Amino acid sequence: MPRPRKCRRLSACVPCSMFKPNGIPSVELTKIQLEADEFEALNLGDVEKMSQLDAAAKMGISRQTFGNLLASARWKVATAITQGHALVLPQENQES
């Protein structure tokens, strides 16, 4: 049985609900869901340039978990961009 998931403190505001390639209707695109905690990790690690240790403390998780979230978020963003998929961003009412 896996360990229970720890609550994560999230503070980043999502500016929109989706990024997608121009000229293709979203119904025709494969969608990749970016989770709220992955969005927060991407914001803290790559936008705010926080160290993994500081960012993990701010989110209330371990450094290893933060690193895993950041790697997952980067993979999803890179896949969406390079393969022309839609990136669905977390909505405000979602909780992790």
C-alpha cells in the first residue's frame, strides 16, 4: 500500500486554462494535463529560480518529491511543445 499523499502548499496563479498550437481546434488535439503541484514546482524552480531545497520547504514536501514534480512538469511541457499537443493547466478550484 502506498504512503498517503502529503498536503502541498500552492500559491501560483494559473493565468489561463490551456495552451495549444495555433490553427488547430482543441477538440482535435491530444491533451496533456499539468497538475497543480507540477505547475507550482515549475513556477518556483524555473520562474522564481528557487533552489530545490527552498522550493520544497515552501511547498511543504521533500526535496526529492519536489525534484520529481519538476521533472514531470518539464517533461509534460516539452512533450506538448515538441509534439503539438494541448497543455491543460490546473483550474483554481482543483486541490492537490
